[in-house]
Amino acid sequence: MTSKVTFASDKDAADALHQKYLQLKQEIGKVVIGQEDTVHFVLTAIFSQGHALLQGVPGLAKTLLINTVAQALDLDFSRIQFTPDLMPSDILGAETMDQDRQFKFVKGPIFSNIILADEINRTPPKTQSALLEAMQEYKVTIANKEFQLEKPFFVLATQNPIEQEGTYPLPEAQLDRFMFNIILDYPSYLDEVNVVKATTNDEKKQVDRVMSGEEILYFQHLIRRVPIADNVIEYAVKLVHKTRPNTEHAEELTNKYVDWGAGPRASQYLVIAAKCHAILSGKYSPDIEDIQAVAVSVLRHRVVRNFKAEAEGISIVDIIKKLL
């Protein structure tokens, strides 16, 4: 199907996306106070056709954030609360028998544009993996029948800190499906004062629609067409290779503190995220600084430190920053 969204050139389209991004931040900022980096990475993941994993303690407005993003983008939104007794059919849907004794498929909440998988590590891996096919293939299979998901399709999963009771760490295969791992921290004192002021009165903020689903799909293809220099791609790939212990490009730090490093998907996500970061920043092509700007969020959940690193209090972020 031909898109109705057209621009005279990709340069004009890039300028339009930059302006839309600024409008989106303004609309989201009416409701979500502070958290500029989080908003930036969530929007970058959407325009890059990726998914994001958001980690933080309860009560930091994760649900409010994604609901506000869905309103500003005029997309369908489903929130799935992950619990220990949640079944795959509760996410995907199931076949039921109607009054004519015919089987029909009742769609689950996965059939929306934006999915909030809330506290995804509260449920066992069997149910977590129900998202895998949807996130990768944009379809679900029920009783040997395939059902396509409507695009744009974006999963924002939240998880509690792994150390909390009653959590199931996400399998590596599932973690690798997420473009970004975004750490959400407590708000600053001033931001929290403004949050309390905004949420303890009777005023309801109206979020205006900034973009349609069709425009999002157009801009997702635009990001893929953004030109990038070979030396920037080589920098991204070499950075990923540096995270792999006992390989050609591994550094002493990696061999000493890393159990295993990032796979090829990390290189792909570094490049596509850098392209998007450049456009959203008002540039037309990414450079090495754009790779560095997205590197921690792309690599944080793909590099596994060893016991020695844990014992010496060296975090994954410390390792990635030194490799940069």
C-alpha cells in the first residue's frame, strides 16, 4: 500500500521529524515531568522500529509515560500486568467456541500498537516468551494459524530491580529482542516538587495528538535510509567486538571482567539507534558521538560481567564506558 505521507526529499522529511519530535517532547512534558532521557530513548526506539525495557522501582510513572506517548502518537494502547499466574493465552488470545459451536479466535491485548508489559519479570519464562514471536516477527501463531499484528507495533516492558523477591530474570534470548535497556532513576528534588504540585490539584492536562500511525511508519523507513559513513559503522562493530572476551578485539578489561559479550544484533541496533539519534538531534547523518550516546542503553543488557567484576564492585556501565 502506498503511503499518503510524502515529502519533497528525505532532507525535508528529516527536518519534519525533528520538528515533530520537539512537539512530542512538549506534549509529553505536560504530563510527565522530568525524565527527558527516558522520553528520548522511548521515542528513539519507536522511530527505530525497536522495543525498550525500562527498569526502575515502582511508582516512577512508567505507566503514565507510555500512556501519554500513546496519546500523543494517536495509537492503540494495551497494558498487560504480568503476574506469576499469567498464561500465554492471556496475552495472545485463544480460540473459544461460540453459540453455533464453531471455534473463533478472540484476540488478546497483544493486538494493539503500543504494549506496556508491566513488571515483566514477575511472571515465569514460559509466559515471558509469549512476547518473543510478536516482538520479532510482528505476528502470533495460535492453533497453527498466523495472525498479523498491526504496525506500528512497540513493546515497552518494565521490570523491577532483579534483586527484589518474586522476580524471574528474563532469558538472554528475550533480553536481546529489546533495543534499549533504560534505567529509570528517582526524580530530582525540583522535579519531584513539580510532580507533587501537578498531581495534587484538580486540573487535568490535555495531551494533543502530534503524529499518526501512518506518519510513524513513514519515519521508520526514513531512519533506515539515513546515510552513514563506513568508519562510523566500523566503530560500532568494533565496540561490540570489544565486549567479547578472548576474541581478536577484546581488551584486557573485557577478558578480566566479562563472562560473555554482545551479539551481532547489538551492532545493528547501535547503527540504527545512532541514525535516529542524529535525526532527532537535527543532524542528517550520524557520527561516532551518536554511537556513543546510545551505546550504554544498547549494550547494558547484552554484556554479562563475571564474579570478579561483581566482587570488585565494577558495573556493566563502568565496563562499557571504559570501552568507549
